[in-house]
Amino acid sequence: MKVAVFGTKSYDKEFFKLEGVNTTHELVFFESRLRVKTASLAKGFDAVCVFVNDVVDAECIQMLASYGIKVIALRCAGFNNVDLIEAEKQGIAVLRVPAYSPYAVAEHTLALILTLNRKTHKAYNRVREGNFSLDRLTGFDINGKTVGVIGTGKIGQIFANIMKGMGCKVIGFDLYPNKKLEEDGLLEYMSLNDLLEQSDIISLHCPLTPQTHHIINDHSIWRMKKGAMLINTSRGRLIDTESAIRALSKGHLGYLGIDVYEQEEKLFFRDLSETLIRDEKMLNLMSFPNVLVTGHQAFFTDTALTQIAKVTLGNLTSYEKGEELINRVGTEAIKA
Ligand code: NAD
């Protein structure tokens, strides 16, 4: 298939070229993200390949359909940026990579927790400048703490296991609790409110849906223990950033670690070091010493990039050969 790959970076090209050697697909890489303004680049292609911040809304899909695009191949798991109803209406198949390396994301979640707690980022800079003082580097023992996991799917389970291994009590909230996890003694399910009230560390691992949009808001954040740590490696819009800033300012929220951000489309995946950043909320967040932001890098391991390229290309091959599309996302996903 002739595939227009949108929003590509050097590492995408590297891993897709490596894995593409064994396929017959012709890949053309565009740096621009896919959205209405750039959709015309897809003229003459059979498929488009997109990532988390491309905006594949109804208007964009109608344009793609008019160019004869048959497949939208997501090189990620989340599909909240694609209008699935419009894609179905236009007869365009939406395929995704349901799991590339859930370990990568769970391990990065731990990295955020440990960095925020033990302040290794600050220690690194201090020591390089010859400052070996320990002032303000105090952390806390993670062993014995209660960790709340919101969304106990693939990533949430691995993360729960890691924290269990560190001697934590793990509690969970999920719309569809997995009883096996409780039977195995990994975690105890409870209501969202109870989880918020009992946790020392809360980590978000549920998808972004209308139900989970701003699941952390003024109401829920104040239910959390004073001084608790909140971590989000899932999707930015799960947290109302303004609520988080208010709770940080008042000293209620003890730590915030985010790999995803509500308005990340305007910032992430590019070098803006020579640019004036005008995103007030991000600038505000950066001013807190107890906030750590990474730029959507939780997935970013060689294992995950290999798997993303392999599965994406495999999805396209299955479509071309008329095979069963096991990684198809249909409108039932939103209804569910
Ligand atoms: P998954 O589908 O295996 O698990 C998601 C879990 O969330 C499921 O158990 C589901 O029942 C639960 N859930 C759904 N709606 C809920 C709700 N309203 N309240 C509570 N729980 C709810 O997904 P996964 O592979 O574990 O990935 C989780 C999320 O991680 C993805 O949706 C994606 O947004 C994010 N992610 C981020 C990165 C990154 O680089 N930062 C990479 C991959 C995935």
C-alpha cells in the first residue's frame, strides 16, 4: 500500500524503515501532523499513518475519503483523536497498535515517582556544580505507602506489580474491575472517592473518554490526602490543569508528575528551546519545584518503537490481504 506517514520524526523513519524492509508497502514520510490544513498531502495514497496528536476529526476524514484513503493506521494505542463514527460512515478502517510496550509506560511512571520523591534531577545538577549539600533533597520511603491505580488494564496492572514489589499497598479503581487481580492479591478495588481519600500516590492509567475527561478536577483533587503525589502518564485531558495548579498553590497537592498535558499538541514532540513559550498553564506548572513534566516520552523505548513499526505495518498488510483485522477500532469502542 502507498502510505502517507504524518507527524514523523527521525526515530519513526529509522524504525519504520528497518521493519519495512520485509514488506511491500511504500512509505512517504511527512513532518507535518495530519489535520484539515495538511490533509491534501494524502492525495494519491491508499492509507495514512498517524500518531497521538494528529487531529483526525470529521472534516479531515471527509477529505481523506474524497482522496480514496481506505485506512487510518494509528501508530499508538489511544484513538481519542480520531472521529470513529465519521470513519465508519466513510468506510475507512481505523487500525491501531493496542499494546507496544506497556512495560515502557509503567516503568516511566516509576521514574517520575522516584525523581519527584528523591529529587535526583536536582542532585544531578547540584553535584555537577560542586554542590554536595543535601538541603531540600529530603524524600520519603515508598515502602509501606498506599498507591491508587485508576485504570487497571495492561499498563495499570504492570505498574501495580512494580509498586507491590516496592512494598506498597495497591488499591484500584476501574469501570470494569478485573476480579482476578484481587484474587491474586495484587490490589483491592474500591470506589474512586475511597481511592482518592486513601492514596499517598495516585497514578492515572485509564483512557481518555467523555467519562474520564477531567476525572481529576477541583472536586476530586480536594478529596486527595494533603501532600499526595499525582502522576499522569495516560492522557493530558484526564487532569483539569487549572485545578492542579490551584491545589499545588495551596500546598494541598504535594507533587505532580506528568508525561502528558492538556494542551500538549501545541508544545510536545518539537524543540522550542529558542522560542518564547506562551502557554500560561505550562509556564505556571514549571514554576513549582514539586512538578515534573516530561514530553510524552513514557512509550519511548527501542522495544516499543520496534513493536509500533512491526504492528502498524502488519495491520496494513492484513488489510491489503483481506485478512481478519484484529487491531481494528470500530464505533463499538466508544459505545463501550
Ligand atoms: P487498557 O485498555 O489495557 O486499560 C485501560 C483500563 O482503563 C481498562 O481496564 C478500562 O476498563 C479502564 N477504564 C476505562 N474507562 C474507565 C473509567 N471511566 N474509569 C476507570 N477506568 C476506566 O489500556 P493500557 O494499554 O493500559 O493504556 C492505558 C492508557 O495509557 C491509554 O489509554 C493511553 O491513553 C495511555 N498511554 C500513554 C502512553 C505514553 O507514552 N504516555 C503510551 C501508551 C498508552
